[in-house]
Amino acid sequence: MAEPLPGAHENWADLDALFRADTLARTLDIELVDWSAGQARVSAVPSTEHCNFLGGVHGGFIYSAADVAMSVASNSWGRMAVALSIDMQYAAGGRPGDELEFVATEQTRSRRIGNYRLVVSRGERTIATATGLTYRTDDWVLGAEAWSGDWRSRY
């Protein structure tokens, strides 16, 4: 976890705990490696349970792990954000035991829309890329009272 932005110190640890408690991520053995405002990196080592009938890592598993990364990145500002779309392109496959990394990076953010670039890699090789859009609601992770009025007006 990176250092919090000024004004968010008191919430950073609570956000981190919330992000790490993601039920789907835990169920799929997806680990949140680190995150900061507008960014997140998760990793996973898929097992045979995460594979399709051909023996390769299921595209749905890769998509889900990328979605976890985007969820953390888009909610890292404290404002609740939900996915509108993720458009994924698969370039290569994965096998059980591969160490996969999923990085979500914010490209643009307005009051209502966040745009994210997602890169999935196996070592030095990119195996998938995606773009994602999120809708930023009027609600706040941890509740509006956890964030100062200045923070809420800026982010």
C-alpha cells in the first residue's frame, strides 16, 4: 500500500482492510499486492480449478482478477465507483501455476466517469489488456462522514 494522499491518512488503513476483504478475490485466490490513488496491482497463481476444459486458465478468471484490480483503483479515492464496462483483449493463455499480475491504472477521472487501463502479464509477457469505465456515485466508501468536505469536493 502506498502512502496516502494528504487528507486521507485516517481512512487509508480502513480502505486497505476493506479492499483486502473482497470475498470474490479471496475465493479465487487473488491477492491485492499494492494500491494507491487511481492504481492497483493484484496477483494470482491459478490452479487447475481456475482452468477451462482445454487445460488453460479460464478467460473468466483473468477477467475477474482484472475487475478486482479496477475495483480497487476506482474506489481508492473514497467515492464509490461501479464498473460500467470492461473491454478485454486476450493475447496469450495461462497455465496452472503461472504467476499472473493484473495492473489497473487510471487514465482519466471526472466527477462521474473513471477510465482505466488494465494490463495482465505473465512475467515479461503481456497476456491480456483491457480498458474499463466506471460510474462514480454520490456515495462514499466508509460513509460520507469519514471524508472531509474538502476531500469530497476535490475527489
